[in-house]
Amino acid sequence: MHRLRQLRTSVIRAIAVSLVLALSAQVAAAQTKPVLVFAAASLKNALDEIGAAWTRESGRKVTISYAGSNALAKQLEAGAPADIFVSADLNWMDYAASKDLVRPDTRVNLLGNALVLVAPKDSTVQVDIRPGIDLAAALGSGRLAMGNVDAVPAGRYGRAALEKLGAWEGVKDKVAQAENVRTALLFVSRGEAPLGIVYKTDVASDQNVKVVAEFPADTYPPIVYPVARLKASDNPDAQAFLNFLRSKPAKALFEKQGFTFVDKPATGS
């Protein structure tokens, strides 16, 4: 009987040790899993730098997936696993929130941007952006590169600006719509479109384009980039990276790329 109790005790201890080891392995795996960020394509240069800076400082990793905000929001709705979502407009963050995908207490408006008209760097075209502008004449037989005007934030901002200026009707049939703003920029960079509408920050990422004119801020809704952590996120490092996005070092890197930092940066690092 005594030996039977000893055997039972040994088995229970072995099971307990196995459970502890398994739990420790799960915790360790979670801690080493990279933070997965879904971010608007226009953020690539800035977030690549910020992600690298965070890794150097913390020793932890981050993986960033870039696309149009609309595509990312739809992927999240379909169950794509991500920890943080950074949208290029309020609408797609609101959409994610309406599907109960984000943690409301983590959501902040992080950045601002501006809208510009670009051309290939060797272009001689001159455009004066004003009410009644005949942008179709400036395009000639070419097309105007823009993000999808019904879904991509940069495309919607661009359409709003053209409508406010009275230029949309003249160019709506000459628009080359892209899946995201960086693809629209690429159309111009490759010379496939003589003009394009992109964010001011995008221009710094491509030496083959130049700014022809900047759209007046009152011709389109304020460009706001909100960020939030997703409810499905179980990565213990996700909140730390979100906090880093709001820090002074991140602010400096965002501003280096031309973004306006609208959030109040956290004190210290």
C-alpha cells in the first residue's frame, strides 16, 4: 500500500512538472513571437525605421504587413491574425471598430499628412491648383494615378479635393486607380502616368518623382492616421510596441518622413 502511494505521488509530480514545462514553453514562445502590425502602405518607410529602432532598444521583434487600409481592414474582418492596426483614415478604423475588432481604450489618432500632385522628375508640366482648374488639359492623353477612389484613403481624399476644386468631372474618366497609394506613386515613377495624387510623405520614398503642387488643406478632410491594438491580440509585446509608436523617438522618425505627429508623445523614451 505504501509503495502504491509512492507510485501515485511520483506520477502526480511527473504530470505537474510536465504541465509546468509545457506552460513555460508556451509563455516563452509567446514572448518571442514577433508583434504583427497591419499598416497603411504610406507608412512603410517610417515604420520600417521605427520597427528597427524598437528591436535595437528592446531586443524584441516586429513584423509589419503593408497594404491599403481598406484591404487590411477586410483581412482583419476575415480573421487575419494581427496585433496592431494603423489606418490611413478614420473610416477604416471605424469599420474595424464596428466589427468589434479593436480595443477602444488603445485607440489614438497618431499622425497627420498632406495631399500633393506629383509628376515624373523630368516632367516640365506646371499646374496651379485652384478652383476651376482644368486638370484634364494638363494630363493630355495620359491618366491621373490615384488610389482607388471608393476605398483607398488617399484616393478618397484625392477625389474629395478634385470635387471641391470643380475638377473631378473633367478627369474621372482618365483616372488610373491603384490598390494603394504606393502603387499610384509607382505609376508616376515609371512614367506610366504623367500625374498622380499621393501623400506628401510618399514623395521622399521615390527619387523618380517630384511635387508639382500641394492641394490646399481646406479642399479635403483632415488626413488622420489612427492606431489601435486588436482584441484578438495575445502577444505580450504588442502593447509595448504600441507605446513605442507614441514615444519621442518614434515621433522624431515620423517627422523625419514628413508626417505630422498629432498624438502627444509619451514622456521619457
